[in-house]
Amino acid sequence: MRVGSRQKLLGERLEALYRAYGPETAGSDPILFLGRYPREEDLEVVGWIASAFAYGRTETIQVNVERILAALGPEPASALDRIEDFSEFARERLAGFRHRFHGSRDAAVLLFVIARARATSGSLRAFFEEEFRPEDRDVAGLLSRVVGKIHRFDFRPAIGRARLPESSPARFFFPDPAEGSACKRWNLYLRWMVRRDRLDLGLWPGIPTARLVIPTDTHIHLIARRLRLTRRKAADWTTAREITDRLALFDPADPVRFDYALCRIGILGICRPELRLSRCEECLAAQVCPAGRRRIAPFTHRIIDPLSTREDRCLNEPMSQ
């Protein structure tokens, strides 16, 4: 298969994936919570909460985000504005809360930061959009500036001390791309707020979709390597940027629109780290995946890819994440 023909086919397969996975599959994604709220300020708040806890098992994420939203009630933005003591709120309304290594004290920090961001800028949209700079290549600078503002908050209403300790697990909620983090959950939140289609909300037009970076978790990293969108082994900011650049070849104005569909392949168990467990015959991208094509080809008529190298074979072996 020539490079040019593979590029064309990859673009076609990406478009097919984008069309195939829509709102009907949202039950497998934390974006499902955003469909409940009519007010934009509530969507912004719920989006931040849901994306902040978007790590670990899907079922666990949904249960724990559900608990926080239940504690805030039907109008979460207004509820946050009324809280004066966030540590007390967490003790009384979120007693026993645990999501992996985060407890109710960490949830209190997150809720305080969201409330404080609303108070300082008037809205979460303004809190983020005011940090956008047209000269920035992508949202890395914006996120670093947002994180800087957050760490300058006075955290006493949440933890009884002015600064968030270096050892606090709550720092995990506020990663900085300048430190190399892929910032998957930040990028997920921005995708929901900036893009607009059948799933994403498009509430923040002040940030161009072309500047977004793909939310890179273990699923996206694995699938991107198998589709040759990257060869990098570390799921860091550089890798996320590289994957985004490759996707921009197919949609320069909105490369991150392919994220949700690509992630479904992993979330739904179609593409797995253990290649032998992958359901390649169900994958719409199998034709442009060297491993997938080899697995679905008849045993005696295997498809031979002249571009396949030993390095390609290594890319399709199970990876530790």
C-alpha cells in the first residue's frame, strides 16, 4: 500500500469512525452528565467536575461524579456560589467519598477552585478565555496560565491554609503542560466547551478549535500508535501534540473532533493492549491498522503491507500503561 493511498484511506476511516459514534454511545463517557442541565453556567461547572474525575474505570467515574452532583443539587453553579466553608460541605455532604486516591477533602478543593474561578472572572468561560493568546500555537500556554491563577488562590475556605501543599493529591486536578503532562482531563474539558457538534457543546467560541490538543489517555495512546499517528512511547504533552498534528492533516480547523470516536474503540473493548483480545473485525479502522489487517485477513491470504517494518510490529505488541 503506497503512502499516499494509505493516507487517503486513513482519512476515510477517521470520517467513518466520526459518523459511527454519536450521542447514542454517550453512556460510555462522562459527557453524559452534561445532557441534564439547560443553563450554560451549570454545564460549565458540571463539565469541569466530570472531566476532573475522568480517570479510572468508566463505571466508577459515573458513580462518583453522580454523588458530587447530587450533593450540589439541580443548579450546581448557584449551589457552589452559596458555599462558604468547602471543607464543612465536604464533611457533611460527601462523607466517605473516595475516587481512587482522592477523598472528600480533595473534592472540596476542586469545588472551591471552580467557585473561586467563577467569582474572580464572572464565569468559567471568562476564566479560561481571558488566558487565550492568538500567538500561542495551542492551548498549552492558556492552561499554564490558568494553573498559575489557581495556585495563587487563597485556599483557606477549603483546607484551612492559604496555599495548596505540594503533597496534596488535589494538585492532580490541575496539571501543567509546561511540566510535560498530557493534561488529558484539561483537554477533555476544553473539547467539550470549545467544539460544537452532536456531542460537544461549543460554549466557548473565544478559543479556536484549531488550537485544541487531543485528550491523550491510555486508549488514545494505544490506538494512535497502532494507526501510526505517533510512535512515541510516553503519553505526554509532546505525544498529544504529535497525534493532534497528524489528525490536523485530515481536518486542520478541528483535528480534535476525531477524539471521541477513536476513544470509543478502546472504551468499548474493540482495541485492547492485549492484541489477541482485540475485536479487529468490528473496528472501522482495521484496514489502516497493520495489526488489524493481519488479524482479519484469511490465514492463507494475509495482507502484506510493504511499509510494515519490525518497528511497526513492535508498535502492535502489548504496551505497559
